[in-house]
Amino acid sequence: MSTEWLIKNAELVNEGRRFHADLRVKDGRIETIAGDLDARPGEQVIDASGLWLLPGMIDDQVHFREPGLTHKADTWHESRACAAGGITSFMEMPNTRPPALDRDTLEAKYTRAAETSAVNYAYYMGASNDNLEAIRALDPKAAPGVKVFMGASTGNMLVDNPETLDGIFRDCPTPIITHCEDTPMIDALHAKAREKYGDDIPAWEHPLIRSREACIKSTRLAISLAQKHGTRLHVLHISTADELALFQPGPIVHQDGSRKRITAETCVHFLHFDDRDYERLGFLIKCNPAIKTSADREAIIKALAEGRIDVLATDHAPHLLEEKAQKYDNAPSGLPLVQFALQAALQRVFEGKLTLERAVESVTHAPATLFDVEHRGYLREGYAADLVLVDPNKPHTVTRAEVLSKCGWSPFEGETFHSSIHSTFVNGQRVWDGSKVDESVRGQRLTFAR
């Protein structure tokens, strides 16, 4: 397969700039960015007039369900959905079966991805009440970070032992990423809802059960532990306006070269949906933390625009439609998102609520910087040619028939986005041509400059 391409006449969006140039790809890398490049023998040429050329999205929060839950998702299907959506690298969560709580289980996931993933990949190690020694022994180059489920009361992936939690924040050799919700508070509100509704708890009750107070309490705990130990902390999927004051606006890297030690992330569905959508979509948009009010949504978009929230990701978490069709207690939380995430994010650009430059920073540059990803996430000569061409003038209406995720559905069905994904390149190979995935392409393991 050719990895020699010349992309001409594109509008490049990179590091806060928009400019017209040509970009040459050779041997999987960006060789040259300049004006008026002439094609060489053997190069494939794309006339990208009218298209945006972006570094490929790095989604640092996905659940691909492999191993153990592959009836609803797997790396093969989800990575191809990534490719169709302009996502060229993913970082996958440890709560599989078995969970990735030790080196051997972690490395087994990498081995499987090398065989099946159409895009680049990395895997988090998980934290539990009894794997502190495995965390201490973790090679910082082996994983982007360690995932901690904060403030929960039961389960092996839910760290509720204060001494263990303190030890993890003190000794973890990588960034810590956290899911912040306080389970005892949630359990109490759930019990009250069951008293009121019995087995028929409505979908719109979900953000009241998984309340904003539960988010705030847990986020404050994570930040206090990080401040105590000087931990590099990244708080995932911010869903409330109330949490935003806990984070500082501005760039990740300051002018003096120092970096934020505590960063925040939100997800595309918190920018796109609000609690009015429960009536229409029901448990299809049930997720943890919950989608909340329109006021929360607008505040989160504003915080993303000003850099108070640093990263925009998906928390892609597929479930089958028959699972989602169950009553509240049995309908699982999570949405399939990767295939249309970039287009959903760009909707905020077309609405005038985000600049295109800031959107690109939040989905590509920021995760690359925060996790020390080597030679990816930017349009720079010598960097891996992980690229996406976006057509901003070709509307796209989402249909169920085009969904590539194994679960076979999308919460965006019937919605029309302003833009379309024209092409996606992974390490210089075109994996998506606007209509189909090249099944021969395989991504690479992400490496970390630590």
C-alpha cells in the first residue's frame, strides 16, 4: 500500500493557525509542508481545495469491551468506526473482563490490538483496592496513565479505601485519570427514586440520581489528593457547570515552559445533548456521569473555548439496543460515539461557539501534550502522518445503516452535521476514503516521551 501522498491546496489547521499549503507524506511521516509542491513520480495526489486538513483526533477515553464483553463491541469494529470518524489514535479503558490491573493483562490487550486495530492504540492500567504494588511497578512508557474510579463503595475497579487511594496518588509513575462520582450519594438518591417509581424509573431521573453534588464531591476529593502529593491529574468527562471553577483556564503549557498539573476533559455528548433529550432518546443517552441541563451544556462549551477544560473526547461505550431497551436498573450506561464525534464537535464551530483552532487543539494537540505522546497530534514535518481531511461544505445525515460500531446504532441517527469526513490517514496510509475502510491497514502502539 502506498504511503506516498501529496495533499494539495488544503486549508491546514494546526497550533492555533489556519493557512493554505500542500503537505507531502512519505514513509508514513509528514515530509514537507509548503506551498506549490510538485508531484513526484509514484505519489498519489489529492486536490484538497475547499477541505480542512487536521491532525487526526486522539481520543483518550474509549471502552472497546475487549476482552470479555465482545458481544457488544471489539477492537476490530470500534477502530474502524474511529477511522471513519477521523480518529487516528485511541486510549482504551481498563474495565474489561478481566480488568487490566497488572502488566500481563495490560500487555495482552496491546498484543490483540496489533492484530486487529485499524488505528493507533494505547491502554490504561486500572486501579483497585489491592493492586498498588502493580501500579508502583508500572513502566511509565507502557501506558498513557492509570485510571481510578473515585469515591465508589463496591467492586474491584472502584477504589474506596482511603489509604490505598492516598498511596496511588502519592506513588503512581504516570498521570492519573479519574472518574469522579460519589457512589454513596448516588445509591441514596437511587433508593429514593425506587421508592417513588418502583421498577419504572424514567430516563430523565438519571441526572438527578447521578447528581451534580455527587460529581462535585468526588472531583474535589481527587483534586485535594493531587494537590497534596503534586500528582499529575486529569479529570475525565466533566458534566456540570459547578465543577468548572475547580480548574484553571488557559494553555496547558505556560510561557515559562511549566505545565498545568491538574487538567480537565469533557465529552462530545455533553456538548450536544441535554436533559430535554431524555424524552426523545430515553436510555439511549443514559451514561455516567449523566447528561444534565442546557445551562450545564452551555457552560461546558464556554469552558472548553477558554481552555478551562483542556480536552474533548468521547467516552465511547457501546451497548446493544436490546440492553438499552431494559428498565432503568438494567439498562446499561454508555453511548457509541467515535464514528461521528469529530463532526459533532465541529457543530459547535459552525454555531460560532468554538473556534476551529480551539476545537482542533482540544481533540488533537491537548491529548498529545498531556500524555506525552511521541510524534503525533500535530501537523509537523517528521511527525507521523495521522491526518484527517474534513469537507466543511458537505452535510452528512447519520443513518443506522452506516454505523460501523458492533452495537449497530448511534444516538446521532437522523441528525444532519454540517461537515463530512473526506479521508483519514493513519501512519501515511489512507484507512478511510469517505465511503469505506481499507481493511488491510493496521495502526501502531502509541509511545510516550517519558
